[in-house]
Amino acid sequence: MSRCPVKSDSGMVLLLCLIFLTILTLLGLSASADAVLQRQLAANLQDTERATQSAQSALKWAEQWLMAMEGPPPTVCASICEGFTVHGTDTLVPHPEFESLSWWQIHGFEAGIDPLTKERLASFGADGFTAPLWVIETIHETTLAGDSSTSQQVWYRLLARGHGRSQTAVSVVESIIMRTWSTIEDPSQPQGGRAAWQRLR
């Protein structure tokens, strides 16, 4: 009785198929890992951008609040004061942008809340975001002699910290603004405004 001969190359074909399937599996896993990494990078970038926008919004709000403030210039404090704290020149830590959230909560103010009356004037930090904070420091002041009054010109350093959803998404921006304070009741708008701006973190 005759038998069909077993082809000698059948094992080689099976081995090649297994190698080909292994290569396809590795390529698929690599593409999947790359897609996950790209998605994570995009999410981190979006969260950082949210933190930057939050910080910039808080900085703009603080500037507008200070420019609209009525009465005499706020008192400068060497340490934390009751109510509205304006830090004196060189009394802040060298790099407040790297300080913790608790440091900002102690030395600063929540954006949208009037530091004098504690009244909420605007809302920040919705949808689970931490509300942005800001800190103010006096860096220079001069007295301007006028015809009937003496005005004070003060330069302030404002810093604002914004947050994203994650603990690492933090942005800190800084501006230098000038504000003229009059010693007499003056219905005109105060002179001054932003002189410089930069992102610190």
C-alpha cells in the first residue's frame, strides 16, 4: 500500500506564519502605546493651557480691582496683616512661583473675592478647578507735587497662580503696574496701568 509523502517544507511555512503573526502583534502593541502616549501628552498640554488661562484671568481681575480701588493707597505690611495685605519691597520669598498652594492661600487672595469686603464679585475655578490666587507687593513709590494736592505714585508687582485639573498643572504669571493715588477726593479715573508682564511658571 502506497502512502502520500509528507512535504518537508510544511514546518517551515508554519514557522514563518508564527513569526509574521508575532511581528504584526508587536507592531500593533507599539502603535497602541504610541497612541496612548500622544493622548496623554495632549491632555497634559490642554491642562497646562487651562492653568495659564486661569492665572492670566486672575491677574487681569486683580489689576482691574486695584485700579478701581477708592480712597488712600493700601497700607504696606512687613508681615501678614488683617484684611488686605500688601507686601513690602523684597518681603516675599525669592521665587513665589515655586511655593506650595498652602503658601499662596496664606499670603494671597482668591480671585473674584474683594479682599476688603470679602464679597464675591466674580467666579473662578468652576468645574472642579482650584480657584486662582494672587499676591501683591509694593516695589517703588514716589510723591508727585501738584498745584493744589499731593499725589502718590506707586508701582506694584502682582503675581497670579492658576491651576488645572491635576496637581502638576500650575501656572504663575506676573505683571508690574503703576497706580496714582490722590490725597484729595478726585472723581477722575486714576492714572496708571500695566507696565510689564511675564510668565514665571
